[in-house]
Amino acid sequence: MIPKGKIIIIGGAVDRGSFSESFDEKVTDNLNFFERGILKRIIDESKHQKSSRIEIVPTASKIPNIVGREYKKALSHLGAKNVRVLDIQTRESTLNSKNIERIKKADVIFFTGGDQLRLTSIFGGTEIHDLILSKYEEEDFLYVGTSAGAACASKNMIYGGSSKEALLKGEIKITSGLGLIDNVIIDTHFVQRGRIGRLFQSVVSNPKTLGIGLGEDTGLLIKGGDSMEALGSGLVIIVDGRHIVDTNITDVEIGRPLSIKNLVVHVMSEGDNYCLANHNFTINKSND
């Protein structure tokens, strides 16, 4: 089944988003990767554009009130007229009928950054989780996730593991995500935090899984369940393990370095496209 909804996943920045204390006075200086078009693209891709119902969900953050408020300001600055912050901090809150009703009516759900394990442990298996999945499959709905919200969009999710030790067997921690996308695994803050080894190990453990590394200030728009367009100012790294010829992952002990032969890596930048169905990668060579 081809989903009717869309996904925008963003590599993130710091937990606070890209804002300063003086947001109101210096709004144009505080949009950072949003000024590159990602935040505006969220509005443009939503069902009713500037009139869409947008629910910002800062559950993953340690400072949800600040993060939620500032994302709302940024979206409103770009013309969005119906932006609200949905305060859900516990699994019990997911049972609240008012919260469920707001999810039902939303055109856009925007999960902010923080701790992706907090997101899955609070929302996983709840009515809200089921609603998000059904809305994505059946409606003109947009799921947006930055940082933690991006990492948890896939069926399998990286939730821990040192970047420095990432190519030592057993260093990466993987669990179930929210499951909007299958056969991919997503890592964020990718270039800035040197996480390429985390993605390599995730892919070599199951080469059918496509690795997606999102740099900060960078995102992917996914339509039809398989068409991915790079957004923003940075890089998206695609790690394809289908052509791996050999590896020592089953031969070495936990904590020992891994070897991988013939791992394929692609680098995407703004406007490039990648098709998940046939693995076709198209580079955008226009100057626009």
C-alpha cells in the first residue's frame, strides 16, 4: 500500500532548536536551517499550507516549554496560522481524550529533538501512535521529526552508542522506532558528531536496511513511501549494504574492530533525489 501522507525528517541542531533568548527582537537571525527553506517547506507540503493544523510535540526535549514555544514562533513568523504545542510528558497523557482529539484533527505532527527512546517509550503502542500511523497511510498528512523525532520515524531506531567506538562490534544500541518507514535506519547530527561508523555497523548487521545519515541544517522529504528529496544546507549520507562482499562481524568478539568489504556510500545535497524502491540516485545539477 502506498501511503498518502508525507514525511520530513531533519538532522537537527542543538536541543533548543536554533533560537536565542532574543528571538522576538532578532527573528530573522534566529531561523538558521529554517531560512534554508526546511521550515517553509513544512508549511508548503502540508494539506492546507498556512492554514494547516500543526501540532508541535516537544516530548523528547528536556526543555519542552522553551522548544515548543520557539518552534511555534518560527512557524508563525513564516505565516502558519494554526500552530499549537501539544504537551505530552507521560504515557498517561496519551490517554487524555483531548490530546487524542487534537492528533485526529492535525494536518501536521512535528516531533522535536531530544531523546528518541523517550519518544518511543511514551508513545509506542498507544492510540496516538496508531493514529499517526493510520493518518500517514490514509490521509494527506505530514509527519515531521527533527533529531530524535527523525531517528524514531523508522521501524528500527538507533538510540545509543559512542561515535568514537562505533566500528567496534556491539557498540551500537538499536530498538524499535515508530515504524513509519521500513527497511531504513536513520541517524542524526551525522556529520557534526562523526556518526558514520554508527551507520556502517547498523547496516552491516542487516544489509537490506538502508542507512540514512542526516547532517544538521539538513532534511529529507519522503513522498509515496519511497521518493526522497534532500532539503537544506548540509549533506545526507546514504549507506547501501546490499553489495557487501565480506565482513568479519560474526567472527570477531564483542568490542573488536569490524571490517566491511564493498560497502556503497552516496552523498546527497539539496535537490538530489533517491528512490527507496529501486535505489536510483539522481543528482540535481541545476543552479536554482
